[in-house]
Amino acid sequence: MRTNKFPLFALLSILLIGVFVLSACGPAATPEATEPPAAEEPTEAPPEPTEAPPPAPELGTEENPIIWAFVPSGELERVSSGADAVADLIFEETGLVIQTFVATEYAGVIEAMCADPPKAHMGSLATFAYILAADRGCAEAELVSVRYGSPVYNGQIFVRADSGIESLEELKGKVFCRPDALSTSGWIIPSIELRAAGVDPDTDIEIVDAGSHDAAVAGVYNGDCDAGASYVDARSRIEDEHPDVMDVIKVISISTDIPNDGVQYVTSFPRELRDKINDALLKIAETEEGQEALDTAYQWAALEEHDDSFYDPFRQLLDAAGVKPEDLQ
């Protein structure tokens, strides 16, 4: 009987396949744990906290003086000398150190007071300049100067008494004498009043530049002009030559009060320091030495306390004429 023998090669192949299958079905080898990378050492030490800056020196000391800005309304050296004398007197009264400087123009003082931080803490601005600074929120009025017994002055418009002219509205088509195109009381304010009355000074009247206030009065007195303008009361300037001028020349309009210049502070200036300086200035103005210093600086005879509302009548005049303060600079 013949028998079949399983080949040896086939048997070995089956055994090898079984081994591979069993290996594939077995558990995966567990990977060996690895150490985490070591943190890098800092190459530099962290910066140490800086100290807070020292506080600013107290305002009104040698290290931090109060700055008072002036404008040369007169001769520069005279204004500067008088301003320094006033500052010295304030120091004697209060111990506050005030440094004065004289700017070349009002615009420079406005910009110094409106800077952030302020480059000037105090100013002595005239009406137009103060209103500009106040409208920008940079200045607040505290004191107003007194000249000739008043903290204000006025302009006037006049005609011959025999002209029959009674109002500004009747000046259309007339010849008008003015002292100078830049005179506040003799032209800037009168021109605003004329516009408010419906008279355009550029087209409705013929303008004659008389050259001075008394010359404007003389021009109307002599009949060269139908009307004119000056400060109150320039008629007296020609009274020696024309004793009847007060009767011949009739005033038909006196302007709203024009505030004098004075002392203003930046809005951030401390109330306590304002009060000290104001009180000192009012006291100084009553002394002979103080009066001399104030007169030298700005021809101030005295000072009065007035706040921003003191300027409201002048603002109303500008509003009535449709004029912006910056247009008058």
C-alpha cells in the first residue's frame, strides 16, 4: 500500500507563519520613560524695579517759580523793570517766587498759557487776547487794572450839533474821520457798532484817516468830516484852541465799556496761590512803592477784583455785530 508523505519544507513554512501571527497578536512593547528636558538657566537676572521719580518742587519756590507773562505795552526795559519790581514785592508779602518775562506779542502769552503743561501760570492780557484765551479754556480773570479812576474805558462817535444827525443809522453815505485803522476806541469798536446799526464801514461811509484822536475831533469841528470817533473824551484835547468844542461837537454814541488789562491765571492754577497773590497785589497797590512799580510796568494806578463775567458786555457787543474775537487780532 502506497502512503503520501507531507513534505518537510511545507511543514517548516507552516510553523514559521504561526510564529509571526502569534507575535502580531501579542501586546506592544512598553516604551521606556524618558526624562523631560531640563529648563534653560536664565542668561540675565530680571531687571530690578525702578524707583518712583521724586515729586516736583512746590510751585512758587526757587526750583519751581510761578511764571508771569507780560506784553510790552510800552518800552520793553521799562515794562520788564516794573514787572520785576512787582514780583519782588509779592515775594516780600507771600514768600512766593515769581519769574516774569516779557513776550513779544499777545499771541505768545496766549500760547504759553494754553500749553500743556502751561509755560506761563499768569498773564496780563488785554480784552481781545483774554477773551481768546478764555474761550480756549486757558485763562480766568481775577484782577482788572484801573487807569484814570476806572477799570474800563470807552470809545465815542460824534457829529456836529448842527448836522441834524441823531443816530448811527444816519451815517450811511457820510464822511467819517478816524484816528487810525488800528485804534481800539477810535475805530475797531466804532466799526463794530456801525455794523450792528446796519452801516457797513467798508462800503457805506467814506473814511478819512485823521492821524490822531484830537485830529479826528478837529476834522468834524472844521466840517471836513460829517462824523468821527475817538476815546472819551478827546474833545477836551482841542478845547484850548476851540473853547466851544463841547457845544459844537455832539456825541451820539458811547461804546460799551472796554475792560482794561489785568491779571489772569491758567485754569489749573491753585486757588490758594491765587488768593495769596491777589491779596498781595491789592495791598501793594495801596503803597507808594507798589504804585510806582505798577505804574512803571503797565501804568496801573490800582487793581480791582473782577471775574470773567466782567467781559460779558463786550462779548455781547461782538455777538451783536457778528464778529469773532479772533477777527480782531
